[in-house]
Amino acid sequence: MNVNLLINGELKNWDVAPDKTLLHLLRENGYFGAKFGGCQSGECGACTVLLDGKPVNSCHLLVAQAQGHLIETIEAQGVHPEQGWKRTQGLHLIQQAMVETGAIQCGYCTPAMVLAARSLLEHNHSPTEAEVRDVLSGILCRCTGYLKPVQAILRAAAVMRGEDVGGIDEAPTPAPDWMKGDGPLSSSEGPAAGGMAVATRQQVMPSILTAPETSKNTTVGKPEKKVDSMKLVQGKPAFTDDLELRGMLVGKILHSTRAHAIIEDIDVREARALPGVAAVLTYQDLPRVIYSTAGQSDPIPGPLDAFSLDRKVRFVGDRVAFVAAESEAIADQALSLIKVTYRDLPAILDSRQSMMPGAVKIHDEPEYVNFADSEAE
């Protein structure tokens, strides 16, 4: 299926499968600011992009559904002001506020928060705390507890209104009276309480307590910008899942459906013949090098009892075959074409029985296990 998409003001043309989601298409083409949160159900919000200015979960949007709409990702919101030989317009006000207020920790949800906040502030320059929290409610943040991001968005809104918010290293503004009570706030207390039990200070400055005896030449007791905040707020590749090389293959593993068995036959001919499959490997294709999964360094006290691939499977989910293909869909199809014939082995559940003669025979050579006695195993 051929699609034309308008992404960050640029018209793109791709041939895609009908079931491909917008998230996968974006990440395949270098838009790593849309994060794969793992939920695949729209619950975490890490994949948020703007569709005609409104935040949507790109993991639930098919590519075909995005045709005819303006798609905006974090990559178009703002960039580092210094680009070596040239200067740029810098970060967006929301991104800058996120950096200044310390609203970035791991940074995985930060691009989504920036986009959601931009959608809010474009039509409302004076949001209440409740409105800010509402727009962030669809984005799961595992680190910040939302306090700093809320402060950052309120700070950015104040800058948009032309207010002087001051620098982060200036003395903090004392808490207003409505913030000092011990009980829950009523809907009439405070400009943004909204009936919530806990309200974020409406001042755009976070509360910072500075130790007066601290030397001016140190960073202790003074706010510091996170060293990688500039990269994270732009949605730059920073996580393992962001590692991508154009044209790289996708690897998949065929897992055992048996808890204890011998592979009597494994037929991979159809899988290898499938267009787009680069390799299908079984125990017949790899050296039988034994190793320990205990994790200690040499000399290894743990048992030498594991192989990359083996003729014997020892638990449900054990590795049976490896597939490398041009796409995840092709790799999944190749796995379904592999035919495995198992011979089930009995389970030994008593340690005393496992030590009886003939229960297990492992020769002195660590690379060789005697399968002649596999039934006894």
C-alpha cells in the first residue's frame, strides 16, 4: 500500500503493509522521539504525536488513518541552540522549561509530555493546574511523580503570557497561605486547587532551598541542569530500543513448547525459502559450546549446563531455532513454518533420583553430552 504522509511539514511517500501502525513507521524512518512504551494498548502514552494539533497514541493509529492529516513529532519542536558552526532558534519554550525546572529524569515520556503540553498551550495560555494535570493524565511517567512537569508547563505558559519568571537560581518565592494548611484544599482555596487534596504551587518557580554557607564555587545547594536533559527533551536516540541501523535484520527465536524433550527432527526448509529470510539456524548449524548461566567469572563455580541451541530442550520456552529476516512480520511467518518433532522425556523431580546411576551421563569433554541415555535423563 502506497501512502503519502505530511510529517513535520514535509511530504513523505512510503510503501507499507496495511496493518502497519504509525508508531512503527515513524521509528523505522528515524523519528525516535515517538517512544515504544511496550503497552501496545495506548495506556502509557510514550508514543504520543500530534495529529492536526491534537495528541494521539501512534501505536493505535494505522498509517492509512494518518493520510491527509498533519503529523507532528518532537523532532520538529526545537533543537539545541548551538549546532557547531551555526546557531538555531533553540528549544521550544516548553522544552526549555522542562530543562530548567528539573522535570526530566529518565526522559522516556518527556517528548510525549512536551507535545501534549504544546497542544494545551496553543489554545490556552493560562491553564490551571487541573487542566495541566488532565492533559498529562494519558502519559505514564515512571519517575517524576508529575510535580516538576506540571511546574514546567505552568512556567512555559507564564513566559508565553509575557511574564517575568526569573531565573531558576534566584531565591524561591515563599509559599502562599493557601499552600500552608494541613488539611485538603477545598475547591475555593487557591487559584488552581480544583478540589484536589494536593495542589502544585501556582508560582512557576519550583521551591528551592539554598544552603547559605555553601561556597559559590560549588554546585552543592544550587540547582543544576541534568547533563543529558538537552538530548532527552528533544527525543534524541538515548535508549536501547532507539538503536537502529538502516537495513538491519530482525531476529526472532522459536521457543520450545515442551518442558523436557529431544528434538528428533526439525525441518526449516520452508522457512529458509521464504522471501526476506536471511538465515534460519538450529542446533545443527552452531558449534556445541557449553557454558554456565550462573554469571560468575572464571573459574566458574556454576554448572556447565547450557548451549546457544541444543538438541535437547530443558524447559518450556527453551531456544529451538533462530531466524533473521528483513522485517518482524517475515520473521514471525518464518517461525510458523518451522516443523519440529519432539520426543518427550520424563521429568525427575527428586534430587536423590537424579543422582542414581544412569540418570545423567556427562562425559569429561564439556562440549559433549551423551544423548544415548536421554531416556534415562
